[in-house]
Amino acid sequence: MMKKIFTFVFFSSFLISCKCAKTDAVSKLDGTWELNYISGPRITFEGLYPNKKPTIKFDAKANQVSGNASCNSYTGKLIVDGNKIDFTQPMAVTKMMCLDGLQGEQTYLSTLQKITSYDITDDGKTLNFISGDIALMRFTKK
């Protein structure tokens, strides 16, 4: 009987610690981040985003991701497992008329769908979005 109780307590504490570790990792994403680098386009970063840089906001408690793609806002479900992140699920996006930066917005949203993992560096100040082993986007904590 004592063996069963010990086993139960051990596994319970193990599961709780694993859940806390996952929650801590996801909570590091919490807050608003501003894009400062995107890979791929042949246009300068300032040319893609002449008026407003894209942002992304994570709310781990609500399991929500949202932001602004430089003109239109977007929102969707946050899907994270360890350092793996998935933006391939459909997101709600506003349909405002964007005179400047439409190419930048399309580049941002299409690149976001290619992201497979993330890494937070510089003492929590820099968020890198990675596809495979290539960093495609970099954000700064606001």
C-alpha cells in the first residue's frame, strides 16, 4: 500500500512539474513583440513597412495570439508545444483598405505560416521565429 501511495505522489509531482515547465516556457512569449527583421523579400524592411511595423501579441492564459500585420489586425488560437509553434490554423483577419505596405502585410502573413519553432534570446528581449533551422523573422519585446 505504501508503495502505491509513494508511486502516486511521485508521478503526480512529476506531472505537475512538467506542466509548470511548459507553462513557464509559454509565458515567456506573453506580451507584445514588434517585427524588426523578415527574411525573403528583395525590398528593404523600411520599404515593406513604411508606416507601421507588424506586431504579435501572445496571451498564454487565454491561449490566444493576435497582432497587427502593418495595416490589418489578426487573431487566432495559440498552438505551442515546447519550442514548437504552429500558425497554419486559420486566423481571423480584418479587411481594411491598405494603401501603403500591402506587399509587406502579405509577406508577413505568408511567412508566419512557414514558422515551425521559436527561440527567445537576449534575456527575453528578442523573439526569433524559425522554419526548420533558418530564422525567418525577428521581433523585439515592446
